[in-house]
Amino acid sequence: MKVAYCGINCESCKLYKATISNNDELRKEVAKEWGDLYKRTLNLSELNCLGCKSEIIYEACKKCDIKDCNLKRETENCNSCEEYSTCKRIRQFENWQKENNTEVEIIRYKEIASDVLSEAKK
């Protein structure tokens, strides 16, 4: 699984899927959905992304404060940060994803690990 700095499972992202399969029809869907969401016209030529840890990154993600924070802290992603559970910025991001029905999967390793440990104790 390819996980972005913010915790998005890249493989659940339509733009990532369109890029790895070179699918212009899927890019058109992304252009429409994201264009409506961001209130701007998106060109198919700008719709390529292999994840924020690659060289091929969606333009808006190149200036990501969450990515910058992870690079500064030298963390693999937000889940590996000691402040993850109290971080207002990542909660804001996750809530925005949910409120806008972006359909991406957010990976929360610490919560998954906690759930597994709780189940094991039962």
C-alpha cells in the first residue's frame, strides 16, 4: 500500500488510478469532480500524480503544509508523528475529506493498532 504524508491511501485516489493506468476518461472524471470542488477548471495535462513522495505530484500537492510538516519532522507520515492524536491540522484535513465525499481512504495506523490490541485483550 502506498500511503501519502497525510495518510491517504494513494491507491484509493482516482487521480493516482488515472495516472498509473494512463486513463484519460478517469482524468476527465477527476477534472469535473475536483473542478467543481475547487471552483476552477482543471486541464487534463495537470492531472497526473504518483503520490506526494514521488516526482510526479498533482500541482496543488506540491505546496502542501502537511507534507512540509512531515519533511521537517522527518516522519514517514502523520501517523508516525508523536503529535498525531492531538494535531488540529490533520483533523481539519481528514474532516474536509469526509465533508466533501472525496472517496479516498485515510489510513490511521495508530488507531488500527489500538483496535487490534483491544480485540486481542478480549
